[in-house]
Amino acid sequence: MTLEYTPKLGRRIVSILFVTQSLASAGMIATFTVNPLAGARLSGNDALAGLPGALLQIGAATAAYPAGRLMARLGRRPGLTLGFAFGMFGMMVSGAAIMSSSFWLFLCGLALIGAARGIVDQARYAAADAQPIDQRARAISTTVFASTVGAIGGPALVAPLGDFVQRFGMDPLAGPMFGGAVLMLIGGIIMATMLRPDPGDLARSIAKLQPAAEQKAEQAVRALAEIARQPRFQLAAIAMIFGQTIMVLVMQVTSLHMSHHNHGLGDISLVFGAHTLGMFGVSFATGFLADRFGRPTTIAMGALTLIAGALLAPFSLMTPWIALALFLVGFGWNMCYIGGSTLLADTLSPAERGQYQGMTDLAVNVSAASSSLSSGFIMAAFGYGLLCVLGAGLALVPLALIGWQGVRGRMAVAVSR
């Protein structure tokens, strides 16, 4: 039986991905909330409180490319389901490590959770597979918006889950781990049983609607060198890598900067609430912009917004100004992330997407880990203000690439006349 794309089928796939991403996000953010506390306590060294976050990024980077290759061969559904399984098992291991006071077992669990994140984050590409080109950005923005559910629900689950397990004589910090494992189990079951047809199969069905010449061109998987020469691939990768680098660079040390200037936890929570809203809460607007005005325009707007946020952040010590700055940093990242992800899906054929999307996510996660590890050293050596100026300077890279590609395009048109 031949699979045929219908708008109803595409919407169903995106809806399932939204539900499963919401569950995964809530489970992961609940565990992220207690990771630094558990890391510091189990290691007996406050200086190692940041190690769990770095290990999560490393785990995500390590898993992204193999997961993409797996999805290219077996389909999106098996690959994403495996990601949920990793997450469930990793959270169970981390919870058991907290119960047994084993720091090294805790790190093993975190590595698995990080790998799960590197896999599950590729659900945005599955959403793009299920939609024609003029609706892909909105499909990706829907899965990114699901993280808003996690940003709200995850922290809200921490205290109740801790109280619940404490009734059975368990450590309260293990509660979010075990609760997150249950959410990952539910999400994995939904993914395995309801994500049908596979988005990869739907992508091939959509590709058949293209002109015959384009279908023939997409049958062969191009080599990496050929893909890397494509201007759209270059812009998509640069947008996501630099957007992630700048966002993590500024965000990672803002709470420390605020604490140095006598801001309390209430002010810091307000600032990071605004940052989370910028990262995820405005995703639908970004999806509309990318589908309506184009991916490069959205990326350019994202880079400009990153510059504005990075330069505003050290401008004032007033909480509302810092909150506005971090909101802009989050929103700029959102536009670069969704615009870049959509442009990448547009550039690659269905047969190429899993492999090269996974490779790109590997680079994005490596950049995030590097930025996370270096941000503290940069701030200590040069201060928060110069760190933010560095972030603004890095945002010029995607803008310069867009400008250069535009000039090359106009020159090519002039030569052909």
C-alpha cells in the first residue's frame, strides 16, 4: 500500500511529537534542577557542582551523530524511542546513585540522560519530515514550544516528587530522577505505538510531490564535502552553532554575575524565567516568521536580537533590564535554532537528513559544552561586560555569512545575464 501525505496525517504526527517532547522536557528539566545539588553533595566538593551540566552536554554531543545515522537506516520512530529508553534508564541509574551515595554511578546516569537529550532533541527534524516545505518551520516551532511545558512543569514537580519518595524513606533528591524516569517511560510508549506512519516514510511521500527532475536529484546521498559546499547548509549550521554558543556563554554566568551584585534568588529566578520564555515561549511566532519571510531573514533577525541582548545584559544592574536582556538572548537563540533547523531540513533530501542532521547536532552540542566550560574562565579573566561583548561579536558571524552569500548570489545572476 502506497503511503500518501495528507495535511491531517501531518498534523497528527506533529501532535504526537509535541506530547512526547513535553513529557521528555518535563522529566529532564526536573532532573536538571537537582543535578548540581546532587553532584556537589555526592562528590563532597562544591567546585564539581557544574560537572553534571558539562557531562550532559558531552553525552548529547556523543549520541547525536550515531542517532542520526540510526534514524537514517531504521526510521525516526525506532531512533526516538531508543532516546526515551536511554533517558528512562539514565534517570533510574542516577536515582539509584543518589540512594547509594555513589558519585561515579551518578555521572554514568547523567551521561545516559545526556545521550537521551541528544537523541530526543532530533524530534524537531521528525516534525519537519511530516510537513511540506512551506509549513516546516511551524512544525519545528511546535516541538520546540513543547519545552515550555517542561520549563513550567519540570521545576514544579521537584518538590512534590521529593516529598513523595521521602515517605518511603528515600532521599528527596532521588524523587525527580525516579519521577522523570516514569515520564520518559510514558513518552517512549506513546512514541513506539502511536508515531505511525514513520515521519521518514512521510518525508519520502512528500518528496514525490516535487517535480520529476528534483526527485531524481534527491535519490542519491551526497558526500559530506558536497553537502558542506552548499550555501544553505553552511548558513543553517553556522546559525545553530553560533546561536547556541552565544546563548550558553551569556546565560551560564549571568546568575553568578547577579549574585556578585547582591541579587537574591528571587531576582535570579525572574531573570531566568524571562530567558526561558524567550527560548521556548515565542516559538510559534518564530515558526510563522520563518515560513512567511524565509529562513535567512529569520536567522538575521535572531543574530541581531542576540547582539541586542548581549550588549544590554551588562548595561544595568537593575533586575528588569537584565531580565529583558536575557529574554532577548533567548529569543535570538530561538530564531537561529528554528530558522537553522528548518533551513537544514530544506537543504537535505529525505535520505540525507538523519545522517547530516545528527552530524550538525553533534557540532551544536560540542559548541554548547565548550561554551559552558569556558564561560567561567572568560568572566574571571575579563569580566561579565567583556564576555557579553564577545558574545555580541560572535553573532556577527551569521550576519556576515548572510551578507556574503547575498553578494555572491547577485554576482552570479549578473554573470549569467
